[in-house]
Amino acid sequence: MLMKTKIVVLLVIGIVAMFVAGCEKDDIVIDENQNLVDDVLSDENRPKSLGEFVPEDDQFFKENVLDYDYESESNIQKSSDAMYDIVNNALSVWSIPTYAFRCYDNYKWAYRHVRQPNGTSCSWTSYVICTGNIAAVCGHDYPVNVDQVYLVKNGCGGSKLITKLRDYANTTDRNIVKARTISLQKSTTESLSVFKKMMLLMYVNKTPFVTIAMSGNYTHYVTIYSIYWKRGIIGSKIYFTDSLDPDRGSFDKNVKYMDLWDFYCAMKNNANSYYNFLELLPR
């Protein structure tokens, strides 16, 4: 009987590991052949924004130490390559130790928020928020307001596609930011590869980035600022700002969070056939 119990436990553990484990290698496509869907929130069916606002007692989020290691993992050397290699070579969610991936604190202090002017503007508004944040940290004057949202909209020809935002950044805003879109094909990419990509974007650049999730019945853009990774994923959180929300006065009051697995499901369930990321870096 004891032997049968052990076998059952091992089978359950194996099933859970298979459910959350990802690919060994990202299937990266640079956006030209994507099946992108130019569809976002409609005014007729405007859903509630994603996530919950961060409570004041959230010690991870309030911690000002960059990349703070909560479990004091002794096998991680504090070098520029150690965590990169661990994440990049990870074969399962258990291979990545508990770790905080976050932007430089300057992005908190320089944050400015604008609410999207209507139900169809989350792409351009998220772009304005993210670009304005990067510009402010680098000492550039970049308006974060509704007028700028419509300016970006016109510059994208009215398209909400993430590739149009990239092209706009590399032309009109080329003196402020440089942009790249990264795409992982949903049909061949498992969850771990998506987590790894977001972690490495945050670890290498330490800047915010824009991605697409599902909000209600529509695709929706948000701006990512940090990920608190717990080994094995259970308890992991992702922190972001949402252009559906009104300005609450500061980054700490505007920032929200979700369970990382729930956020991944919202990314997976949007209408696009790829997981899409807009990487924006200062010039």
C-alpha cells in the first residue's frame, strides 16, 4: 500500500510539472509573418481593467533594492551573466530560483500616466506611457497626454498593430527610443518560454515593455514594470500599469499586479496567434 501511495504522488507531481514546464528554446520570430489582429477594446463592450492595485504593504514591490534575492540563493553569483544564464538555460519552472526582475527605480520616479481617451486606444496609449517614461528618465521632453495619443494614432495610420507602434518609434520617435517587436508563436511555444522571455527583457534592459493580453473579449495592451518570480511559479506576480485606469497621481498608486500564471493565460487567450512584446529602449 505504501508503495502504491508513493507511485500516485509521483504521478501527480509529474503531471503538474508537465503542465507548467516550457520549451528549452524560444521560437522567436521578428514579426513580419505574424497573424496579427487589429482589434482592441470597443466602446460598446468596455471591460474592467486587468489586475488589482498594489497594496501599500506589498513588501516586494516597495523594496528599492534592484533584483533583490528573497531566498538568498547561494548558487547565484551577483554578476552580470549568472542570472541570465540560469534563466536562458532553464528547462523547467523549478530551474529558476526565486528572484525579483524589475526596472530601475528611476522609472518609478519618472512615471506619468494618461487614461486612454476611448475604448479603442489602449495600444497607442500604452506606447505613449512607456515612451514617455523612458524619455523622462533620459531627460527628454515627451508629452504624456491625450493629444499625444491621437498623434501616435495618426502616425500609425489608425492601426493598433504592435508592429505599427514599432515602426512609429523607429521613425517619428527615433531620437527618443529605439524599438523592436519580439514574437513567440503560440502553437509551438510553451509557458516557460514566455516567462523566460519576459524575465530576460526585464533583466537585461531594466526598462518597461509593452505586451498584449486579454481583457474581456478583446485584446488589450499594458505596460510591464516588474516580475516577482517564485521557484515553481506558484505565488509569482507580474506588475504593470493599465491605460484603462484613470491617473491616480503616482506610479505607486497606478501600478497593478496579477498572478503571473493568470496573466500568462490572458496573453494566451487573446486573438493573436503570437505572444507579442514591444521592446522600447532609450537612445
